[in-house]
Amino acid sequence: MGKAKRQTTMKLKDIFSDNKTRVFLVTDQDDEDELNWTIEPTQFDLLPEEENIYYVKAYQVSTDSTSDCYVGIMTPERIAETVVKREPSGQIVAESIYDQEQTIIPAVASDCFGDYELFYSKENPQIGIDVLKDGLEKTTNKNVVAEDLGYILRDEERIEEAIEAFKISEQVGPSSEYIYLELSRLYRDIGQTDNELKYKQIFKENGGIE
């Protein structure tokens, strides 16, 4: 997690002037132009659970490189909508995340649940995997980060690694019974029938219905 906030406010358009902060809190969003919103640096290492809007360091990912940007995320729903980028001319722009030709992913993991695809860059999945592995070492909510990681590894057909990630979630308390179903299916995929049946049974015992 992080520590108390440093009480220094700035405009969103000046966010690139602070290259040390990973998570900024939006403190004033009264202006129609998002670039004029007021933000405050924090010392958080992960996206917090509190209900707020944060701008976090992010990567614009291509197959062989990344470029730095920031992404605005509403918590606790973990909805990302706006990307703040620096154009080659130096101009700072705010754009919809849906208009981006390349995937934008946060450079910090999240302490609140949400769609794992927030961290899934199809151009280079390893970038998001590395972000989540780093976050796993820092978070107290290991089930959140482990599940994000497990789903991406599953989709990338890295089955043994996906199992390892979902088992971390199992140990600390999974978000739902469907994590047991994921484990059952992953064990099926590598031919471990005993574990497949074991986790299918645990899924059903926890109220799961396929």
C-alpha cells in the first residue's frame, strides 16, 4: 500500500512535471477541461480501494516498446476512461482510452477488484504480467492482484503459472467460488484429473453452479 499524501496540488496538465509519483488523487474536478482538474501526489504504490478518481502512471504498449502516460481510473469500480499523454511536440493532451490504437495499461497494480483486462496488453502481455508480479510483492490484498495475474496467464495459455497465481488467491481467500472452477479447468488442461475433480467439488461446496 502507500503512506499519507504529500500536500502539494497541481493541475492535471502538469502531471508530467512529477516523475516520482505513481498515483495522483483528483481533488477538484469542477472544470469542464479535465486538464485543469486539480490533482495531489500520493505515496501509494498501488491503486487504492477508496472511492475516488486517481491518475496513475501507465504504459502505452507496442510489441517491442512502451511509452509513458497516465490513465484516469475511478475506484472502487476500477473503470479507466481517460489517458493523458505528451505529444512529440510537448503538448499535453487528454484522450478517451477507447480511442487509443495501442493498449494502455496501468504501471501499478490494484488493491481493488475489477476487470483483469485493464492490465492485459495483447501487443506484449508480459508488460502487464510484470506490473502485477511487482504489485503482488507490495499488496496486502494478494487475492486481487493474484487473480488479475491468473486470468492473464490463463488467456496466454501459461497454465502452470496461472495455477500458481490462482492458488495464491485460494490461500488468502478468493473473490468468489469461480476461482475454484478456474483451478479445476486448468488442472483438466494439464491432465491432472484428481485435482480437476477436487476443485470442481470445492466449487460446488461453495455454492458454484456451472
